[in-house]
Amino acid sequence: HVTMVSFTLTILCVWMLMNGPKCTDINECLLNRMCRPDQVCINKPGSYQCSCPPGHHEENGTCIDNNECANNSTCHPLARCWNTVGSYTCQCRLGYTGNGTYCKDIDECSQSSLRCHKSSQCINTPGSYVCVCAPGLIALGSLCVDLDECQSNRGGCHPAATCYNSVGSFQCQCGNGWDLPPMGGHTQLTVHVLIAI
Ligand SMILES: *[C@@H]1O[C@H](CO)[C@@H](O)[C@H](O)[C@H]1NC(C)=O
Ligand SMILES: *[C@@H]1O[C@H](CO)[C@@H](O)[C@H](O)[C@H]1NC(C)=O
Ligand SMILES: *[C@@H]1O[C@H](CO)[C@@H](O)[C@H](O)[C@H]1NC(C)=O
Ligand SMILES: *[C@@H]1O[C@H](CO)[C@@H](O)[C@H](O)[C@H]1NC(C)=O
Ligand SMILES: [Ca+2]
Ligand SMILES: [Ca+2]
């Protein structure tokens, strides 16, 4: 059927070449049923072509979608690949930014919004970030809390000294008439009062 049409068109064209001033291309794609319903018709000078639409390939007489995600170099290793009919999309995984062909870690710590509590330090990690409590503070859930060292044995201060707790630290201060004592005892972790920062 198709070859008959082509043949007829060629004869027509040859006739026109000999008998008419000009020979114009016939757009076979405007005629019905030149290609299979799942194919696309491409008109060419003097002929036409039936082929599968972009992102498809011919298999057993039908057009099949290319699964681009079966090839692990389609997207960046840090991206997810989504196969779609005729195409695909690459999306960087959570915590990464980019167009999917290229992904890189988001440095959450350098972003303007304060990701960590003010008394903790933000440390960037691949795909995420962590908040680490500042020195002298201990983590209590998502909070950083100060140890009140003075609550425990007065921080080990000299009997004549006064223990002053401060955020992240404590101090032993001599009473009047006393000289500087050696630095008081170490922090004990048997704490009675914690102050959330
Ligand atoms: C195409 O035909 C081959 C051989 O008959 C078969 O192995 C293959 O699975 C077929 N493909 C599809 C998409 O049907
Ligand atoms: C995967 O894609 C790359 C780049 O597009 C190509 O060079 C390679 O041949 C493909 N591999 C397979 C198995 O299709
Ligand atoms: C993906 O590519 C790596 C090499 O870059 C290869 O070792 C691995 O087998 C591939 N995986 C699949 C599923 O093709
Ligand atoms: C994705 O981003 C990288 C780096 O910015 C660039 O080289 C590449 O051309 C981009 N690819 C696409 C498809 O936009
Ligand atoms: Ca596809
Ligand atoms: Ca990060």
C-alpha cells in the first residue's frame, strides 16, 4: 500500500518534471495512515520517514520508551533518576543541590538561616549537618545545657572561695584576705541543676 503510494507519487513527479515548470514536494505525512499510530511521520524532499518518537526505540514492531534510568551514568550518582514516557528526569537527593546531572552537598552552615541553636556550633556533613554544643555545654536532646559545676561540691573550690557558675564554665573566687588557691577540682557529672541555653 505504502510503496504503491510512493510509486504513484514518483510517477506523478516525473510527469510533472517533464510537463510542468516546477516539481514540488508532496507532504505524504498529511495523508492518512502513512505510519503506524505509535510512529511519527517525517516529511522529506521526495519521500517521507516513519520513526519512533524521541526517547523511544523500535522493538518487535512497536515503539518502546527508552528506560534511561537503566543506565547508571544518566544521572549523577547523588541523584535519583525518574523514567518518564519519552524522557526522564534527574533530581539531586535530599541534602544535595544541582541540576541532577551534577549534584553537590548543601552547606547548611553557610546559609543565612541559623540552622543550629546559638549555643551550638554548626558542622556541615555530606548530605546533612550536625549541631555540636559549644565547649563546656552538654547536649540534652536538641538543646545545649550548661553544667552548674557549683551545685556539685561547690565545684571543688577552696572552702574560703566562692564558686561562680557561668555558661560553659565556672570560677572559684577567693574571699577577702586569701591568696589565689590552686585551681579547684574537676567538674563532676553528678549535677543537680542544669540550665538550658
Ligand atoms: C521482542 O521479541 C523478542 C524475541 O521474540 C523477545 O525476547 C522480547 O521480549 C520482545 N520484546 C518485547 C518488548 O516484547
Ligand atoms: C550509558 O550512557 C552513556 C552516556 O550517555 C553511554 O556512553 C553508555 O554507552 C551507556 N551505557 C549503556 C549500557 O547503555
Ligand atoms: C554502574 O556503573 C558502575 C561503574 O561506574 C558499575 O560498576 C556498575 O556495575 C554499574 N551498575 C549497573 C546497575 O549497571
Ligand atoms: C548541570 O550543571 C553542571 C554544572 O553547573 C553543568 O556543567 C551542566 O551542563 C548542567 N547540565 C544541564 C543538563 O543543565
Ligand atoms: Ca524514558
Ligand atoms: Ca551538608
